[in-house]
Amino acid sequence: MLEQCVRDAITFTGTISTFSSEIDRIVTGNHLTFRYMLVTALLAKATNVEANPLSLQAGAGIDGAYDARSLCHKVIVPNQGRLLRYALGNSNEPFLNKPARFPSIDPANAVRRGHDAKLLRTLHALLSHVKASSEARDALVYCIQALWARQDQTRGELRLATAGATGNRHRVARYLEALVSRSELGETSVLSCGIVLHLLSKVLGNSWDIVVHPVNISGASSLQVGDIDVRVGETLAMAVEVKDKPYLASDLAHATAKARVAGASTSLFVLGRRASRIDGASPPAAIPRPGDSEAFVVELDALVGSIMPFVDPRIELSDVCALSVRIVEGMRVRDETLRHVLAVMREFGTG
């Protein structure tokens, strides 16, 4: 059913739904969990007319109750890239967030006041009126189109901001500082580190293939070793783990061991501004062996400071911003992170 609705969304452009205004409010809202809840509910109703779209758990105690988390996890999450172009977000467990951790969708559910409460009321009102499978299917097709339109708009805004960004090497350094002024669950530090590694590759004249992976997505790629993997041809040259929160010595040991098992010649453990050791123990002493990877621990600010003096002074900030766009698209960052990156780009387009 999901695949057919996606095909309809591609074929029948300009689809109209009775619930268009409500869907638009949820799709353009700031909370991705409500988007996953909406798509899951519409898919359930479109597939089975007996399904109650207000249900979140099979034991909800309402007619037509079903397990929305299972449906989302088994059907939507595995296909959100191939079918939905990651327009829903990058969550692999969206129903673990608070708005979805109730038996059913009810305005009385304890969510954050303000915007979240308004989205919950909108979602409840919409789904309460979806009675037929045909209505749910039309609404799902419109929802998919709305998700894609939102995604295209955001990408357009990023590219406009990129074109407007001006400045040279010093403004690039300030831009990187502004990116990490907010952690955004560690995504900005990974983004900034990815940019710096690209700059370092140019300084060294290396043909590195630098892959910046999505943050906090388990199993995002079967080839993933670190948060950032640097390859030369088929060889893993460097595995980079980035921490922007308190960490344990075991985190460092685990990252180093994982890099060694994967055959990386270098393991880099990068500490963001909010990273700190929360245990007093030292990492287990490594016994050098042939083929072991060399492990280095470095602060992100120090990494930036050590590389920027060697970057071509004629570098254009607009090129770095364009690189940022490519990286955040590959990382599939959260909405909040995307808005922060866009705000920083716009800030550096004014001077």
C-alpha cells in the first residue's frame, strides 16, 4: 500500500485531500514524531478499514486498536529512504518519543504545552474524521506530496543561503565556530569535523573519500565504522568518532577497537566543546601489535585551529557552505539542526 501511494504521489501531482490544511500543519511542524504518527495512522487505515487511526497500542481499549509502533518499524522505517526520500526525518525509532508513548492519540495526553499540544489536537481532529480507507489513502498521497514539497523548500533555502555567504579563510573559521555554538545532539560537531577533514584533504593534496554518517542511527550503513570514515580507494584510512557530550574511557576503547577490527590505519577520537570524561579511569592500555591502528584524541577546536592556517587564504565561504549542504543531506540531520545551520549561513551572508 505504501509503495502504491508513493507511485500515486508521483503520478497525480496536485492531489487534494479533505484534510489538506490539517496535514500541512503537521508536516510543516517542528516535531517529526507527529509526522511519523500521521503517516502510520493513514497507512493503517488505508490498508485495513477496521483499523482505528487513533490507536497507538494494541491494548488501547478502543475498537480497531493495533500496534502503530510495529507497523511503523516494520514498514515505514525500512522504506523511508527508498520510498519517502527521507522526507519524514532520520529516526529509526520515532515511536519511542513521548508523543507516541500513549495507548492512543488523545488531546489529554501529557505532551509539552504550546506547539506540541496544538499539533496533538490537530492530529486527533484529523484522524477522528478519517472513516473510509479511500479517505485515508487520498490523505496519505497528499501527505507524501506535502512532505516532499517541504523537503524541496528547505533545500532551496539552504542553497540560497549558500550563494549569499561571503568571506575568506577567517570567516570560514568563524563560520565553523558558529556551527558548534549549539550541540544539536552532537550533529553540529560531526558536521564541523567533516568539513575540517575535507579542508585537510585539500591541504595535503589527498584523494580522500570522506563519508559523514547520520548521527545516533544504529545500523545506518553496514560499511560504517566511525561517525566519519575516510577511505583511499577500498582502504579505510581513518575512522573518526566524534563526541560532544560526557563520555567514558570505554567509549574511547570501543572506538579504537572497532577501527582496528575494520583495518583502519588511524583512529581519531574528536572531542566537541561539551565533551568531558565522566569517569576517573584511564583507557585500557593498548598493546602495540602489527596492523594495529594508531589512536589519537584531539579537541575539535584544536583540530580547526591547527588546520586553518594552512588552508588556501582565497577559499570562499560559499564553497564551504555548499559543502555543508552536501554533508547535512548525507547525514539526514534533524529539523532543529537544519534550522540552526540555515540560520548560521544566513548570518554569514550579511557581512
